[in-house]
Amino acid sequence: MVLAFRLTGISGTVAETRQEVLDAFNRVTGKGSAIAAPVDEVPKVLILTEAAAAQIEEEEVEWQKKGKYPLIVEIPCLDGHVKGKKTLTEAIREAIGVQV
């Protein structure tokens, strides 16, 4: 996935263990950093695979509740959706009752 995004000019990090995912998440969000990045340098979107997001679910939810950038978008892995995980379309349909 990281290679595919790099081909389009989007940088990324390969993280397999929970600690690697958490370290990358904290680096991008600035969480735990004593020095806040200037607003124009903060990424606006953080793309996580569903598998990576599942490893840091509590931290991700805590971040999303703050409503700060970067916004987090989960995408399926190359293997497909994580079993039991709702797709974005399903979540929208459930939240607002409209088919997308």
C-alpha cells in the first residue's frame, strides 16, 4: 500500500507491529511532541489501513473526538476488508439513512 501511494507522490510509513503503528501515528499527529508543528505543515488527512487502525483503535477514537487535523481515513488492506469492519458506505447509510 505504501508503495502504491508513493507512486502518486504521497509519502507513507510501513508499520506492522502495534508499537510501529503507534509511533507513526504519534509522529504524524504530533501527539506526545513538546513542539507543535506549524498549522501549514500539519497533514490534513492520515490514511490508515483497516488492519493498522485496528491496532490503535483507542488512540484513533480519542484523536477523532478532538476534531483536529489530520482527519483519519481507513482503507481496506490489499487482502480486502477486515472481517466485521463496516465500510465507509455502510457507516454513512447507518448514520444518516441515505444510500450512497
